[in-house]
Amino acid sequence: MLFNSFSFLVFFPAVVLLYFLSPYRYRWSLLLVASCAFYMAFIPYYILILGGTIVVDYFAGIYIERQEEIRRRKLFLIISVCGNIGVLAAFKYFNFFLKNIEEAMQYFGFGSHLELYLQIALPIGLSFHTFQAMSYTIEVYRGNQPAERNFIKYALYVMFFPQLVAGPIERPQSLLPQFNFNYDVDYNRIVSGLKQMLWGFFKKIVVADRLAAVVKQVYGDIDNHDGCTLMIATYMFAIQIYCDFSGYSDIAIGAAKVLGINLRENFRTPYFSLSIKEFWRRWHISLSTWFKDYVYIPLGGKKVGRWRWFYNLLIVFLLSGLWHGANWTFIVWGLLHGLYIIFGHFLKKYFNWIFFEYENQPTTTGYLLKLIKVVITFNLVAFAWIFFRATSVDEAFSIILKIFTFQDYIGFKGLSLFKISDSTSFYVLFFIVGLFIASDFFMNRLLTQEKIIKSKFVNVVLYAGVLAFILIFGHFSDTKFIYFQF
């Protein structure tokens, strides 16, 4: 079930109403049933796969806690992790690895076609709830989380419908304890949650989906578009994917808040970052911290020699890229970010004398230097998005080659964006994007520091304006969220 569908507009109020009308002891069962219905709206029988992994991890957590010998505790952890990764590998990576093995065999003259490809659809949100499930058994193994004996609450931890499909990826010590409290109707909390949901719908329906229509046409026919058009479409995709994914997160966090559940922040205005390292502290925070806690730090983090640290970084970003999809484009995208951080480490000392003397001073020079760093960081991120959006590495390099064919920029004569649609639509689109960029920083502070605007009248006018924008300029097409495919 899509958040931006009519079905959800019926489903969510009904669940909220039944939730608060139900006796406390039945509420978590109700939410689990609702979460099952939400998930089954996509491919119903895949609920069996999710249910199977939930049963395995539920008992694995209990057995890990019961064992006194570290060897036996580790055994049950390995069973749980292998089970989760096995399902992920079978559905998401089996065909990818098989195809690459086949191509390698043919390259060295060994081979024929391997008739072993699986013709199956990827369960929606598989990477998200797999990582959340692994967090549970790992934390039980580490002694940071007691094993959950209530099967319904554990199943709900994995399947909680607001964040089931695309996160945020929660930790058990953060989410599970919240299922032990009974939440009454709280007007301020519900209003706050609805505000955040509304802002998320604005990002998705007004900004992301309008940009998606243009980006799809340009990237779908790169041969007939010039470098200038491809560059603008790349910037559009950077805004599109941010609004699409952070919009989902806002809707998920807001929906959970209405029910009394607090989910972790997943985005913190990442395109205002001053470096790539800072960008990853503000983009998809729940995934970044997952890799940090369960991969980067166990590898030694930064408390190792310089070259081993570089190795740790590249491993983490390679896995991050592979997590996003079974395609070399995602792997290159991840490694590119790892290389950004490594080169930034080498360049930092050479640029410190330029930036850090004035950067933190509240002067025009200080603000200008920060702006320069923001622009550089954004352009590096946007360049990497080319690999993320392209269907192949070869296509990505073709796009890059065109973008850096500078004669296309002379007088913007080759600009082909206006051939896609009428110019009025683009003026409206550019206005919406500009308005969004200007308001994103403000809205982020408004949602996290609700005392900024105390006037109820101003709040009503502000959010009524957001709703009006959605109704007037929204692109209503039940378009899936980009991260649903992961």
C-alpha cells in the first residue's frame, strides 16, 4: 500500500480510530494485523517469507539469551544472520552474482549460458526489515537488549507498518520498549504527527513526482538530449530522490507519532552539508549508523593505521552501494563516496588555512566560505547520483561525457528541456523547487523545535498553505517511492 494512494487515506484514519478505541491489551495485536494488511497489499504471499524470518529470529533471540557459553551464543547469532542474509541474497543478489559469474566464464573462454536465473519479484522493502531484524539479534548477543518473549510485540517490531517498507531502520532498544506503554489521545502529539505527514506529502507529491516526470524522460532517452539538459536533469534527480525518500520518512515518522510511537530522525537537511563526511551524518541516518555500528566499528573504525582505515571506509561504502541494489552502478556510487572521504582527508590540511580561519566567524567572508563548501559538496553528491540513476555503468559514463561537452552550454542553444513539455510547466516546476529549497531548512527546524511558531493562527495559515499547494500542484499518480525497490 502506497502512502500516496487513496487506499492509505482510508486505511490510516481507520487504524488510528480503532487503535484508540480498542482496550490497551489489544492495541499491539491490532497494529500487527494492520501491518500485515499493509504489507499484503503489495504481493500477499510474500508475507510468508517475512513471517518465516520473524519466527527464526524470535527463537534465535531467546536461545542467544539463554546460552552461557559464548560459542553457543555465537552459533545462534550466526543462524539468525545467515537466515536473514540468505533470504536477501536469494531474492536480491542471486541473479546478479550468477550473471557476473557467467560473464567471467565466457570472458575466459569457459562457458555457456547458466540456466539458473530466478524469475521472482523482489519482496518490497526487503533490505530494510532484514537489517532491522539483524539489529535485534546482534543487540541481544551483545547484551544491550533483552530477548523479547512476547511474539506479537517482536513481530510488530519488524513489521510496524509506517516504517516497514523504507525505514527508518530502528534499533530494538529504541522501538521495542515503546510497545510496553499505553498511549492515550494526545491532541498536541497527533497534530504534530499530522504536520510532519503533510510536509512529507508535499515533498513527495508536489516536488519529487513532478521532477520524476522530467528526469524519467531525459534519462530514458539520453541520446536525444544534450549535456546541458542532462546536467539539469541530474540536479533535478538529486532533489527528486531527497524529496522522495525524506518525504517517505516524514510520513512514516509522523504516522507513528500519531499512534504515540517515536521513530528516529532519518534526514537532517543533507544538502546543506559542508563536506561529504557531514553529508553522511545527515543523509539516511538510520542506515549510516547501522553500517557504522555493525560493520565499520567492528572492522576497527578509525582506530587503526591510515591504510587500514581507508580499507574499512571502502568496505562500508561498497556494502552500502550493494545494499541499495544488485547492479554495478550502485557499487560504483558507494565506492565513489568512499573515495570522496579519502581524498577529502588528504586535501583537508591544504585547505584548512583557507577555510577555517574565517569560516566560523559571523562575517560575510565566513558565510561565503561556508556557501562555497556547500556548493562543492552538493555538486560532488549530484555527480555520484548519475551512477545511482543510470541503468548501467556504460550509460553513466555516456551521460558524464555529454555533461562535460562544454559547447552545449554556449548560449544554452542545445537545451532540450522545453521540448519535453510547455515552458509554463517548467516555470512552475522551477518555482516549486526554489520554494522547496528555501523552505526545507526552515521546515526542518519547525518540525524539530515546535516552539518556533507559537501562534495557532500562523500555524493554521502555514499548513493550510502547504495543503493548498498539494491540492493545486500535486502530481497524483500513485507513483512508488524510489526506495521501495531496496
